[in-house]
Amino acid sequence: MRDFFILALEKLIAVIVVLMMIAVLVVAVMAMGSPQGGAVLGLAILVGGALYVVLMGGMLYLFLGIYHNTKRTADLLAAKAG
């Protein structure tokens, strides 16, 4: 049951990262088209949003990687002990 939730979380993280990329792109395009915005503001939103998506997605996948490494270590120690 635990594996189901971990696999579901991995898929959910992938969907969230894609949605964040789409949201950043849409907001940047909207800012470029608005009268108060402009190309510079749109480009700033695009660069800042891209950094945010990379950092957040990287941290989420890092946490999953820590879980997988801990599980493998526990399995190896249990096999060695038993």
C-alpha cells in the first residue's frame, strides 16, 4: 500500500511540475501583452518562473530520492542481518 502512495506521489509531482511550467509560460505571455507590462517584465517573469520551477521540482524529486535511498539501505541491512 505504501508503494502505491509513493508511485502516485511521483506521478503527481510530474504533473505539478508540468502545470507549473505551463502557468509560468502563460503568465509571462500575458505580462508581455498587457499595456502595463512589456517584453522586459515578461522576460523577467519567464526567467524567475523557470528558476522557481527548477528549484521546486528538484527539491520534490530530491525528497523522493532520499526516500528511495533510505529504503534500499534498510533492505540491504535487513538482508545482511538476516
